Amino acid sequence: MKLLKVKTERFSEIVEKAGRPESYTLWQKPSADRHLQSAIKNNRIMTIQRTESGSEFGIVGFKQAKDVRYLVFPKSLKRFENRRVVGINWDLVTR
């Protein structure tokens, strides 16, 4: 069985290239949230998930799940697709 190696990207490097993100809270169904749909369409959303051990990692794009957080970036994240984002630094997130 061949394991696929997932490329990683440091959160700070993404912030350098795509700008400081804002934390985003869902207050309605994602399909009804026009601001969120615009961010998804323009590849500006990142989903932050927590592992069983408690560490956090991000994935580019919108993944609806329980206990995840969303970040909206000012610029597109398309060039970081299919990468695991590590080193989440909440000090770099605009509140």
C-alpha cells in the first residue's frame, strides 16, 4: 500500500502572502450566507481543525464539520490547496 505524502505549509508564510485573516463565525446555514459563499468562491476560506491530541491544523477551503473554525483571508489561497497548514498562530488573526 502506497501512502500519499501530504505537503505542509506554515501558517505564517500564508499570512505573509495572502494577508491577515479574520475569524469567521457561522450564524446561519452556509448556503444562505452570502459573505461566506463569496469567500468560498474566491478561494479565501480556511478551515481549522483540531486533532485528537489537541493540536490544530488548517486546510484550504470550506469543510463543514463540528468543532471547526473558519478564517477568511483578504487574498486567494488557491496556490495553497491540497496542503496541510501547520503552525497556526492566533496572534496573526484579526478578531
